[in-house]
Amino acid sequence: MEKHTSITLRRIRQFIDFQLRENLISQPTPLPTSLAVAAFADESTARKSKAFGPVSVGDTWGPAYQEGWYHITGKLPPIPEGQAPILVYGPNPEFKWETHPNVEGTIWQNNTQVGGLDFGHEYFRLNPAEPKIDLLLQTYAHNKETTVFRPEKPRTPQPEKFEGFGVAFLDEERLPLFYDAEFALDLLESFDETDPARHLLIRTLNEVCNTFQEENHRTWRDCRKLIKNALGSITTETGHTLYAMGHAHLDTAWLWPLSVTKLKMAHTTSVQLGLAERYPGHLYVHSQASQYEWLEQNHPQLFDRVKKAIKAGNWEPVGSMWVEADCNLTGGESLVRQFLYGRQYFREKLGVNCVDMFLPDVFGYCAALPQILQKFNISAFSTQKLSWNSINKIPHNTFWWQGIDGSKIFSHFPPADTYIADCSPKQIAQSVKNHRDHARSDQSLYLFGFGDGGGGPTEWHIERLNRARLAPGLPMIESKSKMRDFYKTVMEESRDLLTWSGELYLEFHRGTYTSQAETKANNRKCEFLLRDAELLATFDPEYPANYPAEDLERAWKIVLLNQFHDIIPGSSVKEVYDEAARDYAEAIMITQKVINSSIKRQAASLKTSHLNTPVALYHQANLETQAETSHLTDQTIQSIVCGSEVLPVQQVEQFGESKLIFPTPSNAHNSVAVAGFSSEPAPNLPRLKVSNRKLENEDWIVRFDPNGNITSITSQDDTPLEFIIPGRLANLFQILDDRPPFWDAWDTELYAQETVQDLTKSTSFEIVERGPVRVAVELTKTFGNSTIKQRISLGPTPGIRFDTWADWQEAHKFLKVLFPINVNTTKATCEIQYGHVERPTHRNTSWEAAKFEVCAQKWVDLSEGGHGCALINTGKYGHDIHNSDLRLSLLRSPKAPDPTCDMGIHQFTYVLLPHFDQVPQSDVIEAAYSINAPCHVVPIVQHEGHDIPSAPYIQTSSRNLIVESVKKAEKSNHRIIRLYEAHNTRGHASLHTSEPVKRAWLCDLEENPLQELEVADGAVHIGYLPFEILTVALEH
């Protein structure tokens, strides 16, 4: 036998597959079934429906994602000795996982969810004491045409094909032997070829094949003894402990819409609660407060059972967040609200204070997170996603992660490199071998169960784990400790852990910074509208009585939900983005209503009787920018009067829309002001010039070639400075062939940059605006089936403004725009949440080369000692920076999983801001806020009032302190001000509000007071550290 090991192993595998596995489940007896293609709230509602009709094997129904209910009836056949009756789907149950059955759903009985079927849970145990079968299964029609790497095929209207339900029998005597033999076979693969333990197990399993007799069940028990004795004779130990926890990574949306996820949550929950009843020591962990809320709203009985399981120690809520959010694209305040709403829900509804950020599948982690976690009193962070890096591997599994401000958070990467582990001995052993910090830590996390679509662990997982607990050569298995216990133990027992400083960049899925452009633009728009709505409502004359807390929470939760790591990145099916567009429209409507109502109330005390066509204005920014309104069509309007300012107004026709544009009045910066329009021209007009090849204002001269490509940007001074590399073209549109090897919507690869096509030719280039507010030229370019129109202007917007319209109709093409900046630098400064990071622009090492596409929030800057250029965006996130070439990623065209991704009309704006000095001393940060924050123009009526301009709502004495959020406190009527230090400096500052402050407190991010602050003359005095996030509670 020793001479023929490969043959022996083949014999053993055939024995396990053909003599054990294939005989575990008997051929099923078909059960009569009826079908209702409809959605019902619960079983009792379904049973009252007349929508059910007979269904036969081969019948189809749909469309994709349509909910349906099967009603399964019948009687139990006589039960053979040693057999357990089970419900199965399909004619040939296989006792194989992720292959059968082709149905997914929740089983209802007596108006209670009692379990489910899915690709990992292929049978449901029936009660042998109940001879009558009367079950309902809540399910949905699968979209079988969706993949992640090729275009979706045309869908059939009825994709779900009925395969039939049946009652079968599970051989409970054969099953333990199957588990033992399969486990031993997998265990021997974890030993080296020359290890005596490997050969012992091969000999033992060969003897099992010799001993087993199908008709003699005593030999089955003898076979189990052979395996047990062999395992007991091996004494290898690892000295490592795995904390094993059941998990079902349930994507909030992905290859299915939200409606299906709600079904999946109920299904997964009922399956795991049933598993805990069969295995009382089973612990299941589940994240995402939003999914618990769905359960609470749609299935209150099931939700109550989860609460009982939490108390019993079988279920642990983890993660702290509202959803498992993307951490590159999500704004800083949005990240805070993810934790604020998530932790609040877990604490108030489930009685749990989460201690961790659990994000196993997110596409990179910004360097602001350690501080955010610390200020929420969160002690630990866990993910496995960095194991997906395509080039470089993070050298740690257990370490401290340090953010941009110096905050550190305990971090752990489970060394199994998966969140859906299978509990096989080989994988368990690999978890120990793969651990990179043995000298410093002896424990690691192990997450097992079927995931992505939910479902979680099965009996198979737990039976394997029970055997692994006693097996030689494997780590100690701890499966009763909660995740919080794991973190506590590891932090206490680890030795001299090392530190990783800066962002955790995922070398994969870089295309997610750009895919589904409309969703990303809506996210940015809503984040700024919420910023305005909350501040205005907080300083409303009727505050706090009129504070629209429920409306604002609704809008926030819409935005937070769509920041899930497969929605905002652009990696879901089309239905997800159709729903997201509807959701964002609702959030915009809510916030705009709050904004307009509050502006009108605050303008009610200001005199407008002397104004023609009065409007109220508000702009939450410190710098002048372009304001616009489309509700006035009077062609005689030439100026706007706001207090002592008379500013020019210009009629503009842009991309089919007529509007008035004007500079934002100074009185409207951070306060509500009233203004009126006039037919008289403004007395002082800005210096503006335009010709066929040049735009000019007081600061800059922009020169073009005949096709509208920029050849030069120089400053207006005695010694003009050139900001574009001489001889190069700027604002140059480029097309890349974008064909990643597998994950279509997710990835873009470096080789795409070898295929660049410059769009130098224009079909038109002309002067379209000559002032008095701005001057502009417009160009048109075409490529393939697509058209790009762009208006380039100089005016009140800081820098050079590029308003762009695109009809994008491509396949596997990537649109970028290039600016070759005339600076000598090896680093780019990129804004992230609550600060910025510096990234190398060279590719000296594999770590730097891997960052060929990076994510930034509102701006990226290239500078040398005396000057530089910032590229500011209003909803784009992907950037490509090499040496002094700065490219903004605009549009992609992947075809899977959404074949219509980014097809159609887009409008977006970006601004190039040349500047002197380094970023902290320039206007870059303020300009990015000013350009992204809309100036609200609200029509009002003429009325009497005072004519004293309103004081700014909030001012700081230091320009490096940025006001990110103003809101009502969660538990009181105090006003909460969230600021952050933006220049990487430390110091002291004063905070002034439009109303004198009586008392103030520095708080954590959950608004718990930490210390009382000094208040003098109605202003708050506060110290700050580099990149520090400050949350201040004010009593007025």
C-alpha cells in the first residue's frame, strides 16, 4: 500500500464519495406543492390568499427577484430505523454544498420561521412526531444570468424553474462515519508528505475501506473506532488558539436588490436560530444594524427570538455600523453617522454595546478611521480583505493601526484569509501557518459559514469543528467565546505588537472609485445637502421645537444604506441603482424642504419690501463662488442687490438649461441674507477677457490650441508663473481600453494605461460667454458612440471651472482627463475624510507601483515649494497620478454585473485651482468646500423687517479648523458642532456662534461629555491637535 499512495488515496476518496456520501440521503418522495407569485407579510397572510395555484416540476415563474411562496403538503412515509425525515428540493439531493438546491427561502410553520433551504443548506429536518406536512417556503426568483465577469445575457421573463419538493431520509447512522472519514482525509492533507502522521492516517482510512460492510452496521462503529484511535495516537500540538465563530456575510445588496436582502436576512436568521437549538454551544455573529431593523420591522417574532439568543450567548451583534460601508468613498461625517446610528441601534434595541469595527469585505480603509474608532470608544478592528492584495501582502495579522492623527487601534486580519471558512482541517491548519505574528500573538479569529448571500454555517461546519477540537496537529478551537472576548484576550496576552501607519490600501477593485458615476455624485450631493439642512435647522428661529429630527434621520439612513460596500462602489446589479436613484431623490427632497423652510423662517425677520423679486440666500462656505438660479426668466435682470453689495448677474444657456449666475454675496456666507434683482448694471465689474484662444481674469490667463485643449495657464503678475508643463496639453481627455481579467465593475489594471488614446480633436470650439460674471468657451469632442461637451470658464468660482456634459455609450472604455502640472515633486497631497494623506507619485517599489489608481475625497494637489495646482471635484473619486501628471477618472463602462453601468447622460464639474504656497497656506481646502456646497436661492415675498445683516452662524479664529457638521444633540437640546483640524498643526482657537454661548463641553463622537470648555464673552476656547476631530456641545 505504501508503494501506491496515490492509488490508495483515490480508493479512499471514492469510498467516502460513493459508499458514504451518496447513500446519506434517500431518493425523495414527491410532495404536492402550490405556488403564489406574490409578496406576503407572513404565513397567516399567505394562507388567506387565493393566489396559490398548483405547480408542477418544470413550471417556470418570475420575473427575476420576484417574491413567491410555495405551499408544501403531504404525509410522512414510514420512517426507517436510524433515519431522520428531511425536506429536500429537486430530484437528486447530493449532500454536497454550494451545488444544491436551486432554491433559497425561509420555511414557515405555525406562523413562525423555523428554518430554510439554500445553496449551503440543502435539507430541512422534519419533525418525526408530526405525520402531517404543511409548510410554506418564502422565496424569490433567481437571476441566473448575472455574473461578475461577463455581460448579463438577456433575461427570460420567468427564470425560476420548479424542481419539486420531496420528503427523504437522512441516514443518521452513516452520517457520523462520513464526517469522521471526510475529516481524517482532509486532516492528512495538512501534514507534510514525509510526516508519519500522514501515513498513519492513510493506512487507517485504507483499513476503514477494508472493514466497512454495507449490511453490517457493527462494522460502521468499528470504522469510527479505527479513526478515533489513529487520531488519538498523534500528539502534535501547535500552541495556537483559533476563536471560531459562525458568520454569514450578508451583502446588503449585490447580485440582488434590497428587497431580496430583506428575505435573505429572515432566512439566515431562522436557519441560525434553528442551528443553535440543535447545537446549544453554537455562536453566530452578525453585523449591520440596518439589517436588524428590517427584521424588527418585517418579522417582529423573529427579532424577539434574536434578542433571546443574544441573552443566551448564541448570537452576537458585531461591527458597530449601520451598514458595512465603503471606507474610501464615504465622507467623514457619513462615517461618523454610520457608527452613531449603528451603535445607537445595537444599544437601544438589542442591549449591546459593540466594541469593534468588523468590515471583512470592504475595498480599503482610510487613515481617518483609527481616530473615529477611538472617539467612539471602539477598541478593535477586523477585516480579511487585505489578503486579496494582488501584489504586496500586509506583513501582519495582529497589529496596531495608526491613523493620520497618531491614534492607534488594535487590528486583526484572520489568517484563514476568508470570512466564509469551511472548517476543513487543511484550512484550519493553514490559519496557523499563515499567521504572520507568531512571536507576538498566539490567537486568531476564524469565521466560518456560507456567506455573501447569507445562510451561514450548517451542521456540516459544526460537525467538522467538533472533530477539529479533538484532532492532533490543529490549534485549540475556542467556539464559545464571543468576539469581544477574543479582542480582550488577544490585547491582554499579545506581546510587543508592531504598528502599521497610514491607510490600508487594497491592491484590487480600484475601478470602484469610478463605476456607477450617478450614484457617487448623488452621494456627494446628499452629504452636502444634509450638512446644510442640519445647520440651518439647528439655528432655526424655532429651534429646538421645530427641529425635523425624524426627517433628517430618514434622509441620513438613505445615504448611509447606499454607502454599503457593493452599492456606492458600483458593483451591484442594475435594480440596485434604479432603487438608489429613487432613494437619493427622496433624500434630496427631504433635505431641500428642510433647507428652504428654514431659510424662509430666518429671512422672515429681514426687510425685503425695498427689493425687486426678493430671494433669500445661504452658502455654507467662506469663499466666493458661483451661485445660480433657474426660476427667473426676466431677460432685463443685470444685477443682484444684497445689503451694500451690488453684484453682476449673467444670463446663461448651458447644456439646454437657462439660468442666472452671479457671485455669492458676502452676507450669504454662513448666514441667511436677502437680496433682490435689478435691471441696473452693477457698478464694479470683474476684469474678464475672452478671445478665440484665451480666457483671462484678474488672477489667471488660460491659453488654448485650435481644438480647445489648454496649452498654458499663467498667473497675472509681473513675473508670470507657468502652471502647465511647456509643450504639453492640459485638460486632455483620454480613453483607456479597460478590460480587467475577472471583476468587471470592480477592477481596472495598470496595463490599461498602455492603451491611452488622446482625444485632441474637437468637432467644435467657440466662445459662448463674454461676461459680466464669467467668460467661457465651449468645445465638443466625440469618441465611438459618445459625445462630450465642455464649458471652460473664468468667473467667481475659484480657479478654472470645467462644466462637462457627456453622452457616454461605450463598452470597456475608461474616460480620464489629464493635467501635466509644472512642479517638481515626488508626492501628491490627497484629501481623505477629516484630513489628507501624502502619496508618492513615483513607482520605485512594488508598493508604490500598486497605487496606480487612488481614491480621494474633494481634491488632489501637486505642489513644489512655492506653488502648485489642486484639482477639485464635485463627485468624482478616482485619481491617477504619476510624476507630475495628474489625471481625474471620469467614467467607466464595465458590463457586469450591470450591463448598463454609466450608459447615458452625465453632467459634472471639476475645477483646477492654481495656487501659491503649500496646501495649508492656500485656499484649496476652503475652495473645495465652497465649490461643493450649493448656494441656496429661495424665492420669498416682500415684507417689512430689520435691515441688519445676520451674523455668521459659526466662525473659528483659525482657518485650519473646518466646521464639518452642526446638528441637534441626540439626547438634549444642545447644539453639536463637529470640527476638524485640516493642516496637521496644533494650537488653540476660539469658536463663535451667532448666539452667545453659555456653556460648552468637549465630547466624544457619541456626544458624551469629556470635559467642560472655557467660555468667555460668549465664545468657546478650545485646544486642538494635528488632524484632530473635535465634537463640541453648546448650551446657548
